[in-house]
Amino acid sequence: MPVLSPPTPAPSPRLSAFSLSSIIDRISESDPAHVSRREFAGLSPPVRLQYLAALLSDCTPSELLFISTTISPLLKRDFLRDLPPEISLHILSYLDDPQALARASRVSKSWNWLLNDQWLWRRMCYIHGYALEQDGHVEAHRGRRVSARHSGIEGCTSNMHTASVRPRHMRLIRPPYPFSAMNWMHGGKLLRTHRIPLVSTSQALVAPRNPADEPAAAPASAIPTSIALDDAWLVVGLANSRIHVFSAKTGVLSRTLVGHESGVWAVALPNALVVSGGCDKELRVWDVKSGYCIHTLRGHTSTIRCLRVLHGRPVAVSGSRDRTLRVWDIQRGRLLRVLEGHEQSVRCLDVCGSRVVSGSYDTTCRLWDVDTGACLHVLRGHFNQIYSVAFDGVRVASGGLDTTVRVWDAATGTCLALLQGHTALVCQLQLSPTMLATGGSDGRVIIFALGASYQIVQRLAAHDSSVTGLQLDDRFLVTSGNDGRARLYRFAGEGGTGEYVPVRDLSEPSDSVWKVAYMRETCVVMCKRAGKTVLEIWSFKPDDDS
């Protein structure tokens, strides 16, 4: 039986302005009330207040009730009607729920007229992903494509630790599904929570002082070291040599890939394949659906620390502590070439088209041609080890232990900008067509504008300790940290200008968050909670009945 709302008493009748004026009109010129009214009008403001106070003190409760009900409607104001339309529209722009706008349009005729403004609804469509991209974004992308074409670069992979996905700035924002930003803003559905025990409570991971260094734990610990995510699959590499494959749609553990003899430190997810590398010096290629190991590629003489797969090509590039990069044909399972030149361990790399950028502990970055193996540029300028690089085909960004970020011209190899602001290791980088985001061990996230000045757009005190994850697009910024929080920020602006404002935490507090990654409708948070590795898979896809 449905539960009905309790009955609500009807509101007390209120005296309208019309009825008040009719009472005043009935007062004759000779009436004492009229005389008192003329005398009251001639008093000074302070004396008028004293007169009213004395008058109210002599009123009975019924007369005070009459006064209250009479002046209540006189004090009400329609602020949206009284303010200039520009200010009223600016106030309404803070509403991000279309249902709230629709309800507001039914308040009065003046509100309805105001809420019929096309700008409000066009902005609402933009927020919820149903509007075409701004012209500035399109032109910026066209300029990048032209520059990349002249450089011999046709396709780029993302510089994130997730699957190769083009930034949302680089395509139409209209999604192929009924995407709702409100799901990200206010909740989402927790598909699955997977808890993986560590080896023992005595070997539980303690958050390292340097988040970019390997966790100080035994090789058999179930600590997530790498992640790859696309629309169908989530692949997680662990320090205990296992690789777990989950369904990104249901969150169910589909299979576990067993074959590596020690910790897995890098994974990639090109199409229906999983490519992995780790401490056993081997690169393995797996079929994601069957879990079958297709190829085992040997050649490195030390730990494989980083790995990328070229966009649209069956070519993988791996970086190792043996100071080399190796280029592999993952379709045929053979080594194509060895890229030599670094004097110390290769810590990070990123690819775009047929070019790869590597960062090393020897304080240099190198730009390579994957097809020929030639080193195109040696980028010198850092004074300490390099821990992160990002490459979009036009620019190279690098960050390291010297707390600075450098931006390089990929065509000439010259340093375009030296960016400062962090006070500790810069371990997270991401390039977008208009912005560069950096995350450091100081807990800060800094957003720089790309252009001639490379000015700081925004500083965020995102975490109380090291930033362990960073990912952004034109609507959201997601960060994670060793303080046990995964945080969501919303981009408040249009046309590429604006700031990210904090929205909420994506997960319950934990001891530390190791990794966070998201796509259009899926978010993954990997953390340590109660002595276990906890993997949360969230869905932000609207319900079918919504």
C-alpha cells in the first residue's frame, strides 16, 4: 500500500495590497486616524521609528497578527525580476540540473520569460555533453593536426597510464549514449568491490616518501602497479606477478593472467590484446578474451619499467632499467629494433604517431623515430632524475626530481618554457590541447595554459601528501593521493577558459590511493584499506529508465 504524505493545512489568508489600500480609502478626512497619518508623515525618520515602537507596544495580540499578515507580502521581492536580466542570467547559470531550470520556469511569467533564454539551455547542453565543441577547441585541434602532419605524425596515444583514448577536446562532445554529468556530480553506481589480501599484515605497504619510486614491499605483495582501461575491459598489473582482467561494464573479474615470474610493472590494452612487462625482463602479449599468452618476447636484461603501444599499429615500445628502449611487433611476436643512448634507467615514455619520447634517470629526455630507430633530439636541462613525460606530437613535457617542469618543441628540440611551482618531485603530467596539468609529491596539482606565456591558470592543494594519479578532460579532473582520497573536480568555464572547482570525493577514505582512472562512464579507484588491496569499479552511466 503506498505511503501517502500527511495532509497539509491550507495557508492562512493574507491581506493583499489591494485590500490594504481599500481600508485606507474608507478613512474620511475628519477621521482621527487620517489626522494621525498626516502627522506621522511629517515626522523625521528617527522619530517615526520611536512612534512605531510605542504604537506596537500598545497593540493587542490580534492587532499584532493583523500587522504581521499585512506587511508580510509587502516585504517580498522577486529578485530575478528586479535585477537586470544580465545579472539574473548569471545567477541562473549556476544551476547545472535541467530539471531545476524547468521547475524554475514554472514559478511565474517573468521567470518563464527569463528562462527561455537560449544561452542558458545551450550552456546546459554543453555541460551534459550534447553540444558541439567550441570553435576555439576545433581550431586548436586543427592546428595541432596540421603541425603533426608536417612532422610526419599521423596518430597519437594518450599520455595517461590508461588505454589510448583521444582527449575529449579533440572530437565532438556529443556522446553515443545518454551521458549525464549529474551522475558524476552526485553519485554513480558501485558495480563491484574487490578485496585482495596482501601477503601478511606485517608486509602491508607503507606509502613511500617518493610516490614515483617502487613501493617498498615484497615482490609477492598484491599491490597494483599499473592499470589500463577501455570501454570493455579493465586490466590491473600487480607486484605479485598476476594480471587481473575485469569487465568494465559489470565489474566482474573475468580472468587472471598467469605467466610472469615476478612483479608486473607496466600494462597496455590495445584493442583485444593485453601487453605486459615487469621484473622478469619479459614482454608478454595476451588475448584478453581467452587469457591465452600469444607471445613471450625476450631481450631486455633488467626490469621493464614502462610500456606504450602505438595508436592504430601493432607496435609496442618498452623502456627498461637496462638503459634501452625496445620496439616490438606484437602481432608477429618479434623484436624490431633497440634504441640505445640513455646512460641510466629508462623511467617513463610516451608515444605519438611514429615518435616516442623517453625520460631517464640520466636527467635527459630523448625523442626517437620508432620506424628508423634514430634519436632525433636529446633534451637536456633537468638537474635530476626524470620521472614523467607527456607528448602530444607538437610539445614534450617532462618533470622530475628537480621539482621543475620543462616544455620542449618536438620539431626543433628547443626548450620552450621552464615551469615552476612545485616544491617536490613532479610525478604526474598530462597534456591537453589547451592545458598542461602537473601533480607532485607536495600534494599540489597545477594547471598551466599552453601558449606563448605558459602562465599558471590554477593551483590546487589537492592532497595532503603525494599525488598518485591525475587525469583530466574538458569537464572533469580526477586526482588521487597517498592521503587516502580520490577527488573529483568540475571544469567551470567554456571555450577552454575557466577553472576546476572541487565537487566531491569519489570513494570512502582509505589508508592510501594507489591508482585512479576513468573513462566516459567508468571510474576505477585502487587503494589500500584495512590491510587489503581494494579495487572499486564505479559506473556513471544513466539508468535505462532515466
